[in-house]
Amino acid sequence: MMTTRDGKFKKSYPAHIPAHEIIHIGIEENIVKRFKLTHEEKERLVDLIILKKFGNLLREYRSQQIGNSKIDQYITNQTLDDLPLAIKSYVDKWHQ
């Protein structure tokens, strides 16, 4: 986590960083590598998972400025129950 010279966190909510990174770890093999997602797609997916599944716990979580919003319509509370299928649908349409 990035801090200033006086030891303060650069982001207002430092607890969001480990949550974000844990999601990265959880989806890296079975989703990101399997479907060959770009960095922007991966970052957007991580943000969407956090917002959909943990938004009530991380109320101040803000999505990054980078990311591919084309993936948004494929990631809902319902499709998160079968994330590989949702990402396959996305890839089938947009990775041509």
C-alpha cells in the first residue's frame, strides 16, 4: 500500500486494496488466463465483483479509471454464480 512520507495512506480506504488484490488472486487462473482477458478487462472485472458482492461492506469503494465497460452487462449478481459462463459469453462476443 502506498503511503506518503509522513506515513499516511495515499488512498482514503486502505482496506480496499487487500480486498481488490484478493479478488485478483482468486480469478487469475480460472478466469483471466483461461479467457485471455486484457489488463483493462481484468481490472474492470475485479472492480465489478467487489461492487456487486462486497459493496455493502466496502461502501466507499471506487472503481478505477481504467477498465473496459463492455464487460459490465455480463457481470450481474446472478451471473456471478457462474462467472466462467458469463466471461465466456463476453469473450465470444468481444474477442474476435
